[in-house]
Amino acid sequence: MPENVAWGLQALGRLIGVRKQLVLTDVQVNDYVRKLQGQALENTRVVRKEHVQSLEKKAVAKTIVPYPIRAVPAESTSCPKCGGEMVKRTNRKTGGTFWGCSKFSKCRGARKTA
Ligand SMILES: [Zn+2]
């Protein structure tokens, strides 16, 4: 790891501790602090919620689908055991999805989702 990169607060403290050269004057530091505080959001529940929603919207907008979602073959819509209709279900333990027979629990027919 480069010497100016720290992992964890203790390492960061050591990294800062060895720096003795003054880079900014007190006046400059106070100026930056004032500028940063001027831009800080008000720390209220409503403002935090709006901020998070805004970030989520931006994240969704940037999300790129890495590969086209494959079309589900028509055969997946019928149960391999009884020929009944299949519905998309979620495995509660793994979170994975699969096609399960709509007549569950009388029929336990299932298919993997494509
Ligand atoms: Zn079935």
C-alpha cells in the first residue's frame, strides 16, 4: 500500500501524527471549515431522508445492467409434474428465485429460473 494511504483510524492517526510541516495557516483552516459548514446539510430527520432518497435516485440512474436479461422459455410456465401454471417464488434461505407450481403445496413441481 502507498505510504500516504491508511487503513483504519489508528493507522490514519499515525499517518497524520508524523506530519509536522504546516501546510495551511490557522486562517486558511478556519476559512475551509466555514466553507464546509456552510455547505453541510441541516441534521434533521427530514433532510437526512431527502438526502438518502436523492442518493438512491442517483445510484439507480447510474446502474448499468451488465447483461441482457434472458427471456424466460415458454416451457417454464408449465409445471413439470402436473402441467399447471408456474409462479415465480423466492427461496427464503438463499434469496434465489425459481418457478414453483401454483398448486403448491399439493404439487411440489419446480423449475430453475433462466
Ligand atoms: Zn404442479
